[in-house]
Amino acid sequence: MGATKTEHFTDAQNQIAIIAKALGHPARIAIIEYLLKANQCICGDIVNELPLAQPTVSQHLKELKNAGIIKGNISGNSICYCIDEKTIAILNNYFLKITQAISVSKCC
């Protein structure tokens, strides 16, 4: 999606696209799954769980945070990350609408 074309779409469409783009990398999916499994804020543990260098993990965390999928709080000299429930609810509602539309659709 070109940067100059986003204004032709609704805020909701742009928001879902940003979230979907952030979810488009397996390392980010692994980070989300780890945060869900841990069920608490995690600081440096994420680097120990993935086969990636610390700067790479930091970049993926930044992308997830910019999309609103995770949130981070400063705890001492590190950042504590957890899932942002509001963004997950937006994503859930979006897929629920798709699922409901498909269940009543007579296409193909």
C-alpha cells in the first residue's frame, strides 16, 4: 500500500492494515505467543526465547508496539512488554465480522 494512497481508505481500514502488516513476520508472531504464554510483562526474557540477536528482537518489538499490538512500560532501566488488549479486541471484531459474513454468504 503506497504511502500516498492511504488517505483514500477509512481510519478503520488503515488501522487493520497496520496491525496486519505488523503480524506479517514469524518472529513477531513468536513474540506475541511468548507474551501470551508468560501471561505477564516480560523484559529481557524475549531475547532468550528467540534465535535472534537482541537488536533484531528490539526492532520487532518496536514494530509491534507501533502497531499497538503490545505495550511497554519502563521498569528500572528496561522496558516491560505485554499484549495490548484494546488492539486485540479491534482485530477480533474485524475477524468476527468476516466470519459472520462468510457464514451467511452463498458465494461459490
